[in-house]
Amino acid sequence: MSENNENKHEKDVKSTKTQDQTSDVKKDEKPKKEDLSVEDKLKDAEDKLLRSLAELENQRRRFEKEIKDAFEFGSFNFARESLAILDNLQRAKIAIKNDDTLKTNKDLNKFIENISIIEKDLLSIFERNKIIKVNCVGEKFDPNLHQAMNEVEDNKVEPGTIVQEIQAGYMLVDRLLRPALVSVSKQKNDKKDKNNEKKGNK
């Protein structure tokens, strides 16, 4: 009889432990995440779509910029080398005007006029293709656009002003094809002049 009571007691203890363990396991289990509602799913899909469209738009803009740059600057070297044709035309016109033998030729003026027409046409082609002459005389010296070949003493203008254009410079859109070669003013040295006058008087 006592043995039966002991067995029963053990079974009750085991049953209680099992219930306690089951209870602990249930406490440790996290509740399952509820499924997203239809509205939430739609909102999530809309966000993803907007992000994808924004990325596509950025790619399109980058592609358009690359194409634009290729068109604008793809002919950069050709444009720069074409300036030599204009230089040679202008030099030829000056040389012909100053040639003593050709000065007596009755057709000289017509010949020079034809060269001027070709020069004007070439400048017109440059302008249509956004090849623009750099402003020089009377402008402030800009190392990004001009290259100083010499300095000229001149108190009539501010120091650093361009007083002569030796060779024209050109831009292709906003990119420099070649700098303008210029003479730049500097302040006249009055002390030097006075010393020279004193030496002359002696």
C-alpha cells in the first residue's frame, strides 16, 4: 500500500514538472508576426517602384550628359587644329600687303578681298560650331584665357590690362582651345625716367 502511494506521488511530481516545462516553453515562444495587410503590401510595392524609377531617371540623365559631352568636345582636337588654317590666311594677307613686288600688281586688292571672304566664311563656320574668340584688348589679364608675352609700361590704363593682342585665342563652348597671346600693361617707372633725364642733362 505504501509502495502504491509512493509511485503515485512520483507520477504526480513528474506530471507537475512536465506541465511546468511546457509552460516555460510556451513563454519562450515568440508570437508569430502577423501578415502584412493589402494596403501595406501596396505601399511597399509603390516605394520599390518609385526607387527604381528614380534610379532609371538618374541613369538617363548621366547617359544624356555623356552624349552631350561627346558631341561638344569630341571634335576638340579638330577644332584646335583648324585654327592653324585661319592663322595662315591672316599671315598670308599681311605678307601680301607688305610685299613690295605685289604692291604694284593691279589685281592685288581683288586677291586680298578674296582672302578676306575666305577668312570671314571660316570665322562664320567657327561661330556656328560654338568656336568663340577670346576677348583681349582693354580686358583685365586672365591666366585662364590669356598668355602674357611681354609687359608694356603704360600709365593710361590700370596695371594688368591687356594693351595688345599678338595672337587670338579661342574657346570651344566653355573649354579653352588655345590662350590668346597678349601684351600686358605695367606701371611706368618714373624714378627711372628722372634718372635718365639727369644723365642726359650732364
